[in-house]
Amino acid sequence: MLLFLSALESYGVQGRIAGAYEISPQGYVYARIWFKYLMSAQIMFILLQLFHGNM
């Protein structure tokens, strides 16, 4: 489960979700800051649901 949660951000970038990534002049692909916050919030929500047993 933790592996899945940690892979969400890179999955979105590799999936080339429109607007979720930017390409540096060297050709590296990075997630945009809003996408990082969205993934962090989603991960926190899932973890809270797991700890409370409501999922």
C-alpha cells in the first residue's frame, strides 16, 4: 500500500496528465507544485481513512 501511495506522483507525471508536469531545458520532467499538493492531500486522506478504519 505504501509503495502505491509513493508512486502516485510519478505515475501522474509519467502518464503525461495535461498540465501536471513541466519539462526543464535539460529534458527532465518534474511534477508541478499544485499536482504535488494534490497527491499529498490524497495520500493523507487515504492514510487517515486507513487509521480510522473507515475505508
